[in-house]
Amino acid sequence: MIYTVVFAVEARQDFAALYDYILPRGGERVARDYVAKIYGYCLGFETFPERGTLRDDIRPGLRLVGFRRRATIAFTVSDRTVTILRMFYAGQDIDLESDQ
């Protein structure tokens, strides 16, 4: 079964913030490529969405999965849709209470 992957506004903001963070440290190409790799990884949830760790203790249905030991992707799976809620980079606190 193929799922549709959608990105919440907060997740899109997280990707933009990560780009802005990497840009002065690594340059445009490095920032663009790294963000594109995480984005592409998220799109891969269309074929295998129920990966990662289920974290109902934080939010019902929440799943967390790591990317290259530097980023954590928070998402939910419902019906045939995967919603990328947030993308946390380099040890950011995971606070999804306000996102409910």
C-alpha cells in the first residue's frame, strides 16, 4: 500500500531553520543537499510508514525515527497518510504538547 506523505507547517519551518543553520557553516550546496536528504528520507515513508519508535507517552500515535544520528523526525500515520509533524536537529528538545 502506498501512503501519502504530508508535511505540517511546523515541519516545513524546521527544514527551513535547518537550512539557515547549516548555510553559514557549510555553504549553500552542503545545506541544500543535507536538507534534501532528510526530506527524501521522509518521502520514503510512503512505502514503509510504520517505522521508528511508537511514543504514545508523548502524543497518541506519535512515531519518532532518527536520521544519521543527528536529526529526529516526528510523525503520525493515519489511514493512508503519513504526517511529518516536526524535524528536530542536534539534540533539540522534543516538545509536541503545543502541536496537538
